[in-house]
Amino acid sequence: MGFQEPKLDTSPKVSDEVRRTTCYMCACRCGINVHLKSGRVSYIEGNRDHPVNKGVLCAKGASGIMQVTAPSRLRAPLKRVGPRGSGAFEEISWEEAFEIAVGWLKPLRENAPEKLAFFTGRDQSQSFTSFWAQGFGTPNYAAHGGFCSVNMAAGGIYTMGGAFWEFGQPDWDRAKLFVLFGVAEDHDSNPIKIGIGKLKARGSRVIGVNPIRTGYNGVADDWYGITPGTDGLLILSLVHELLKAGRIDLDYLARFTNAPCLVDGTEGPGKGLLLRDGDGKLLVIDRRTGKPTPFDTKGVEPDLGAVHEGHRTVFQHLAERYLADDYAPEAVADRTGIPAARIKGLAAEIAHAAFDAPVVLDRAWTDFRGDRHEKMIGRPVAFHAMRGISAHSNGFQTARALHMLQILIGSVETPGGFRFKPPYPKPIEAHPTPHCDCVPGKPLGGPHLGFVRGPEHLALKPDGSPARIDKGFSWENPMSAHGLMHMVIPNAHAGDPYKIDTLLLYMANMSWNSSMNTRSVMEMLTERDEAGEYKIPRIIYSDAYASEMVAYADLVLPDTTYLERHDCISLLDRPICEAEAAADAIRWPVIEPDREVRGFQSVLVELANRLKLPGFVDEEGRAKYRDYADYMVNHERRPGVGPLMGWRGNGDQTGRGPVNPDQLQRYIDNGGFHVAHVPDEAQFFKPWNAAYQEWAVSLGFYDKPQPYLFTLWSEPMQRFRLAAEGHGDRQPPEHLRERVRQTMDPLPIWYEPFGESVGAEFPVHALTQRPMAMYHSWGSQNAWLRQIHGVNPLYVPTKIWQAQGFRDGDWARVTSPSGQITVPVAHMAALNENTIWTWNAIGKRKGAWALDPEAPEATKGFLLNHLIHELLPEKGDGLRWSNSDPITGQAAWFDLRVRIEKADPPDEAQPAFPSLKSPVPPAKRNRP
């Protein structure tokens, strides 16, 4: 018998079970199929039926398997037994952990709720965590948006009722030109990759505006390597060119924006506000009659150029401002780093795409005035922006300028342009105002975060001082819709505006990459007062992993990994909707944890039950919810409207309906998500489309139709400016009066970023970006992802590289007004010539994340955070101003200015800090 080839199984069985849930390796919230073999995760792939990713899965998502076996996973609750920062802990039971936490929190709630500050990082349950804090009664709650992208979000909501990313998306199927401003690879990565693929397949153009050409900008057809912090100036120059050429959509402006509304031109407390009738409705001049008429009157034809008793329209003010020579391409070219001819070329390209080949759909619709339109006509130019324009001290006005540009060409909510995702769009009036009415033993009167309409909504104490520890919604940053997470620890340490007792943090790595001025923040967390007590007396921290922040906690509440718990991606919070459908999703425990850990949201439910928080217990003090899963099903924010929209009532109701005990199982059976499609006639012109408004009411987005006009002229901002000019009961302090007057312009403006004040001594801009393969801090302890980004060199443009005589393998000393680092460098040609940059959050502190002390992340990896101070340099007025946008409080990470020089290679990147004592055992050399 001859030789027999061995029989090989060329298609071994990957798994014996597949469970479908939602990814958490970034904020895209893609659908995943988790393969299990003998009860353990063996493989993760994309869910092809999921509305977000349609089966596409990135390196992060596939690497989720490494999260559930990570050596850095915390194993049990921890109680500090040594000095803060020493890493000396003992493991305790959950019962003891709850007793400690309740022992600290109960007296605060009964006597001084504001002495609890509760801030969360990149969690995805903010409607729940804010509801918990509201029940506790503290005014001090916010999530990470204040140092991420509040300028982008708030700028969009104040201007047009929504913004980029979670609020809307380009019309990928119809856009002919796509322009990105300041977008790195981490946000919305799978949908953007899918979308760019569609654009390129159709021959559409993609243009990137970013100092750094990586990722999406790397595949763009054209790239504008702009000087950081000047995006707003470039945008306003584009507006100048479009106005000058008459390439704007006048009909769109007249029908759907406040461009034809009349601006009060009389001196006094009403100057700059918009004229209204006795019912409070905005007035326009009707072309048919020449008389003031409510904007929503059937058949009205608003006149953009009208003048009435000396009052001019918004459009006239807008045109007068931006047609000025100050915004001509020749005037802004040097500052933006973009030649005038290229600015003019970009304006011409936008105009051509918008007006020379409009998208026309044979789809009739009726607007809020009752006027019927036989077709849907759109401008096929779509924009997208993110942190690159947001994380500057002028970022709010830059975001407003970009939204104004979209509106002027009529490309918002029209075919081919930018489209809102349900439950957006929402007018400002549909959002809450912030609440700060702190009363011992009582819940807060409403949500902590919201959108102020004027000085009357600021979070101030009777003496005018800030009511919040982060000074959110104060005169320092009046429209801080997401709070100021980066100022919590510095303010609490300084006791300004008051002292706190307990800092409760969730998934917020504040002692490392989630703070400015990292070294000083570590010192703040450990510094004691004259009595020998810590200046921040108690710190409770929850995380799934042994991050840098764990070492500074007094009590650690170990969280699960995302495959071991329930989560709710809710329409009340940050849903997974697409422009043509409302959608929400869940996570559920596809595996059980093998450690003494609990999902943080369920821990909050238990704490709420023990503290008897309103909303969590009934009138008899009995618990309403067993855990977070029970809350997801049985909680109602309004009658019939809860965290999940799908399968309500008997399972046949969507959006509104009674509680359904089987709701979670229905989600699980459907792959972890639910979708409700927008009717065809309601898919565009959503803010003004009667069919969409009725559909939105049926799903519970709001209780009655709320059509509104886009806001080119911002009355809330004008109200603050009037206060700064001496009008009204609430007045800004004298040292802030001029800043409020200058920055609170009702039309978008550009001003020099505050970081520029350091002058010629620090001539180089320094930026960070999140890489596509990393998102959370935990990414760089993931065995698979570390192979993609184990180190992060400092990328240097050709001009600086040659001037300094750098060669491959060299190191550089980088100095800012507040710090110094010594790091490895690499050459990059596709970079603004006066900008250096690196990947964010790759560098790790020794002893954290169960990494080997000699791991490249801990020896060559580094943070730019050491160069960034939470306060601006002194400028001679005796004050230290927050390094933030003066309107929203957005952390101005990207205003950083430095100088760079060649340095002798050190043994490891500097600064280096002593190794932390790890609360988890060393990692095994070979992972199972």
C-alpha cells in the first residue's frame, strides 16, 4: 500500500456557539458576532445584519477577544492600605466595598450633596449616570465631552439642532464632494470607511483639511495642510468667496433659516435680538405684502433684503461682515498656511458641486407651513468635522462657522449633503437648561447639563460664584454643555470655588492621559493639607483594568469587560441611528466573568438602593430595579418612553408603549439592536418636514411637532453680549466683561487661539491624534493592538527635520511654557511645516496595565500631556485663565505651542516616573 497523505481538517470549527452583541472597542457601536468554544471567546467578527457596520469590523473590534483575557483586568474590590499613588491595596468583598461607599456618600447626600463630584470618561450610559447623580442631588456631574469635542457638538446644536458624528452623517449615496475638517481616524471609523468607499466608487471627490495627512486625509483626493487653530478663518474666507460670487442658496436661506428675520437695531436691552410678534414668533417681511409676518405663516415669502423701521435682516448683517476685505483669501493666506489661489479653488469646487449639478429626487413632501413641494432638491456637498477643529480656544465659533457654510449653500438635510440621525434634529428649545439647585436630602430639580438661552440659566450661587466644581455654566464658560472634566481635579485641589469631599470617577484615566499637566495632577491627587489630610479627601474609582488612575483611588470598584455586562445604547443618550432609521442597541453578558467584578451601572443601582435615591426607590423606600438590566427594561423617563424603543408593550410597539418584560430577550434574538425606518417622504428636510415631525412624535422623540429655523444669528449669544454691555439683572464680573462681549458674537467669528500669546519663543504647533487602531486607553495593553502601535514617535515635518539636522533614530527635547519632554522622532513630509505631532495615549506609566516594565509603551512611549497646562500663562493681570474655549470650556489641547531641538538619547523617554505597584499579578509570558 502506497504512502497515504494525512487527512487534515482545513476548515476547523471556529466555535460551537455564536452570540450577537455590540462592540465597545471604540464609539462606533458596531454589531459583532462573538464566537464561543467551550464557553470561551474564540473569535469576533462583524454582524452583517447590523445597521452601523454591515459586517465590517476593524482591528479594534476583532481584538476585543484580548480584552476579556487581558492580564490587567481587576479581580476584586480594592481598599487602599498605603499612601495614595503607592498602589498598596487589599482585596475586599463587595459587601465591604458597598459599606465603605455608602458610609462616605450617605452623610454627603444628607448634608452637602455638592461635596460629591461624579465624572465619567468614555462610557456610553450617560443618560443613566446623570439620572443617578440627579437623584443624589449633586450639581457636580459631567462626562468626558468637555475635553473631547463639546465645541463641535454645541456649535452644531446651537446653530442647526445637531452636529457631526452621533448627530448626523453625510449622504454617502449621493454626495459628489466630501470635505473633512480636523478628522482623525478614531471617531466613527467603520461608517466613514464604508462611506468613503462608496464615494470613491462613484468618482466623488474627497478633500481633507488637517495639519496632518494620515488616515482619511491620506486617501483624500486633495489635502490642505492648514495651520492649527486657523480652520475658522479659512472657512470664513470660503464664505467670503461664495457670497462674492453669489453662489449661495437664497431660497433655502429664506425658507428654512433665520436669515430673513429682523434684527432689532435700537439701542437698549433688546438690541441685537430678533423681532417677534405678541405670541413670541419670529417676524419676517413677506414679499407679497411688505409687512411683518410670523415666519411660519402659510404661503409667506420671506424677504432676505428687507428693512423695516430701521431694522435689517440677519442676512444683511451676515453679508456685510463676511464680504469685508478682512476675509479675502489674500488677507488670510499667510495665517492659515493656505495660498490664496488654493482657497479660491476650494470655494469654486464647493460652488460647482453644490449648484452646477444638484440632486433632484422625485419625492413630494409638505413643509411646516403647509406648502407642498413636488421634488426634493439637494446640494451634493457633505462636510464632516471632529476634534481637530474642536480642541482649540476658538473652536466653538469655528464649528459655528462650518455649520454656517453648510447652511449658506443649502446642503444640510437635503439630498447629497449632511443629514441628521434621529432623534436629531432638535431645536434648542427641545433641550433642557442646566440645573444646580442643590438641597440636602433632595434630588436636583432637573438635568445637570443642558443648553443655556441666556444669563438667567447660568449655574451660579446667589452671590454670583460658580455652583459647580468645574465652573461649568459660569461666566468663565457660559455655554459649557458637557462640563469641564479637565478642571475638576485642579479646582477640587485648590478648593475653588469650594472644597469637595469625594471624587467619584468612572473609566476616566485622570492621573495619566485624560488630564492636562499630568505630573501636577498626580501631585494634586496626593497632596495633603496642613492637618495632614488629602486635599481631595476621598476618591472612588471604577475601571475594568489596572490603569494609572487605580493607584490614586481610596476605593476601587472593579468593572466588567464589555462582553460580561449589560449596556444600553439608548435614544435617550448616544444611539446608533443612521440618517434613514432610528436605531438603538444593547450589550449583554455573552460570557460570565471569572472574577469578583460587577458592571459599574449595576453597582450604581445597588448604591442608589442603599442610599434610597429618588427615581430608584418607591415611596416606601423599596428598590425599583434589581440591577442595570432591570433598569433598562422597567425605567420610564416619560410615560411610555424608556431607555429602549424596541418591542414595547406586547412587543408590537416602537418608541412609545408600556414596559415589556421580554424586551431584552427580543433584542438578543434580533442581534442586539432594533431599527425603525424613517418613511420615504420624511427622510430629508427633517426640521421642516411635516411627515418627519409627526413620525418623530410617534416614536417619542418629542411630544408635539417642533419645526424651527436654523440659527445663523444666535440670540443666546447676543443675550450674553448684552449682559456684558450692562443690560439685565445678571452681570459678569468686571474681569470677564470684555471677554464675554468680544467672544459672544451672534455671528461666527475667528480670533487667535489663546495659546498664540506665548509668542516667538515657542514657534511650533504640537498636536496629538488618536490612531485608528486605538481608542480607549486600554487599547495599548491589548496584545494584538500593541503589534500595530507599540511606540509613538514624535513626527517632525521636513522643514524642522532638516533645520535641526535630525536623522533616523534621533531624539528631541520639546519644551513648552509649562513642561519639557525628551522623545524619539521620525520624519514626516505630509505635515504642516510648522507642526509636530504624535499618537495619543500610547505611552504608559511603568507598573500600569500589567505591562512589563521594559515594554516599549513605558520606555519609548510618551504623552504630550506633560507639556499642556490646564491654566494659561500669566499675562500681567494677576489672573490665571483656564486653558479652554471661553464659551464652552472645551479643553484647548490643540493650542499647544513648543520649541524643539535635537537631544542626546536618554535611556528612556522623559519624563519618567517611578513604577507603580500593580494591583494585579504579572502577566504570563504566553496568553491562553
